[in-house]
Amino acid sequence: MSEATICEAPRTLLRAEQVAERLGIGKSSWNEWVKGGLVEKGIRLGYRTVVWDSQYIDAVIARIVSGELTTQGLYSKKKEVP
């Protein structure tokens, strides 16, 4: 009898564009998720370079699929007009 093997994708660092593409959302939506505290801030590698661990993003996807993570209320905040 053989045991089932788990094939994991290699661990990589993903930029915001790559994360958004993996989640099927826009880059600006991803930035709102970060700004709103829905997900962790990324790792700053340089002045204009921020990345996220691919394993963390996979965990975020798992939380979305399970219903544990939702964007409900994130976009409903009204901006006050001065």
C-alpha cells in the first residue's frame, strides 16, 4: 500500500500585483484589505518594494474559502466630506 503524498508549492515572496492576481481581485482592493487591517502588512524590502510570503497568502485563501475571512464592512465606511 502506498501513502498519499502532499505536494506543496515552493515558498516564494509575492508582490501586491501577484497577490491580487492569485486572489482574483484588483491591486487597489488588496491595498484596501491591508489598510483596513483585514490582512497583515507585507515585508518591506526597499523603498517601493513590499512582499508577502506565499504560504501566508495560501492561508488567507483558505480562510476565505472556509468563510472565516470576509470583506463585509470593509468598504461600507463612508468618507466624511469636509
